[in-house]
Amino acid sequence: MLVSRAFPLALLAAMAVAQQSISFPTVSFPTEDGGRVCADLYGQAARAVVLAHGGRFNKESWRVQAKALASEGFRVLAIDFRGVGCSTGPGQAVENDVLAAVRYLKAHGAKTVSIVGGSFGGAAAGDASIKSAPGEIDGIVFLGAAPNLSAERLKSRALFIVARDDSNGAGPRLPGIRAQYEKAPQPKELIVLDGSAHAQFLFETDQSARVMREILRFLSAP
């Protein structure tokens, strides 16, 4: 799906003033396998979004995007995975950290919960959708990522965003992401951007405005 390249002026303004306009208390909650996740909370809206960071990032790395989303009417929970910041506990099933965040939001009044996940966090978000109850997770934005498990089992609508030349030591990421996208059930979208930036590093490029616009469009869809 193609949309206008004009970035909403209201969102630009929100991102510019967000540092002063929105507070973000830190909360924590348990996981089903004995861990504890810390997260920054922005806003109190009924529509909620979990932000799941990549392996080289943390919950604070989402601050600009989280405040912009909160300014657009979302409640936002940016998590630290266990082993990062104050999130602690046993277990290697990182999708449980994402599920704990979704369930925390639902227990505190959120009517819908979507996830934006970068790289490692995107894979965890996809696996969380696969493990979730039907209707528990509304949608997932995969930034340079795809589920570790087979995407045909996703229970959430999905938006995949990846840079064409994004690669690691094993080679380009796009073929594997495209293969998982093809398996994913509808509704789904794949957006391939120019460049080589991986996941959250897209926000450090001239593609940042478009990425944020696509995320907002996807999250705002009925």
C-alpha cells in the first residue's frame, strides 16, 4: 500500500516538543516463567502499543518514537528484555517478556494492544503472537525482523518493514523476511525501503519520517 510522502505536521510538532510534554513512569510486572520486566509507560489511552527493542538497544532507545505515539493518542509501554536494565529472571523464551507486557496493558484498561519490534524484539513479538490467545495482540510491526517460529501461525495482522540491503554475517536479511511474510496470514503488508539500515537504526536515516508514518498508519487502522 502506498500513501502520501507528506509527513503529518502535527506529528513533527509532537516529536519536537515531546521531551517536555509527556512524562514516563517506570513500571514492572512478572512473566509467566518467573522473570520480571521493567518498562517505561507513556500516556493512558485505551489503544496501546508495546515497543520491543533490538539486541543493541534498550527501552530508552524508543523515547522519541514512544512520545510521538503517545501524542497521537496511544498508551505506550517500552520494555527492557530480561538481562537489560532492571529486567531480571530466568528463562530464554523472550516472547514471554512481550506477552507479559501485553497482559499488563490489558489488565490496566487497554482495549487493544499492538507491538512494534526491532530485530531481536520483532522476532520475540512474532513468537508472542503465535503463543498468544486469539485476539490478544491486535497487530505487529516488524522492523528488520520476522518471527523465529513459522509465520503461518501468526494470530495478528502484520506490517514488515525492512531495508533492501540490510544484512548481517549470514548475508541479506530480506530473503528470509520475505519468506516469512509470504507464509503470514492476511492482513499483512511488506514495505522494502532503500538503504541498508537495520531495524531501529532506520530512525537514524532519512527514512525515519516515512517509517514513523507507516507505523502510525498501521496502528491507527480500524
